Amino acid sequence: GQHPGLDVGDACWAQLFRKTGLRGESALITGDSNIENFKAFRDGHKVRSLVVGADAEVTLYEDPNFDDDAIVVRGPAVIGDLDDTRLDDEAESMTLRCVRRY
């Protein structure tokens, strides 16, 4: 079968960073995903910057469980500081959807 994970033709991903400026611990999310609480997901439970692949649409929520203010980021995009968006300065949950562009 096909090798699991990210294949070269797949641009449905987001890389999340714990610090602004795409610094600090990071995590790569691939494919359709719901992350209801970054605390359960890894050590640092705040996301302050991110990169979104070309075929991905990320919705970031200020609070866990997809609650409170949200922003939608359509890839390709780089957000170096969530403080520059409508969110306070960090996200605590997110969804990622693959939006193919053929």
C-alpha cells in the first residue's frame, strides 16, 4: 500500500509553533484533523504562530473544544504572531480541513 504520512503531492498540512516567529517547539498536523485541546496534544498547550499548506484550511479557536473567538486561515499562509489576528495571542484548539484545488 501507500506509505502513510505526508506525500510530496499533498499540501494539506499545518505546522504549529509554540512561540511567535515560527520558533520553539513545533508540531506538524496532516490531513483532516480536530484538536480539541492542545494540552492533550503535547507539552506546550498554546500555539502562537503557524504555517498552513496550500490545500489546507485551518480554523483556530481561542479556547479549548472549539469555543470562543475563531479565525479561519486558508493556505498557503504564514502567521508569525497570532496577536496580529482577532485572537488574543494564542489558540487552544483547532480544526484542519483539506480543500483540494485541482
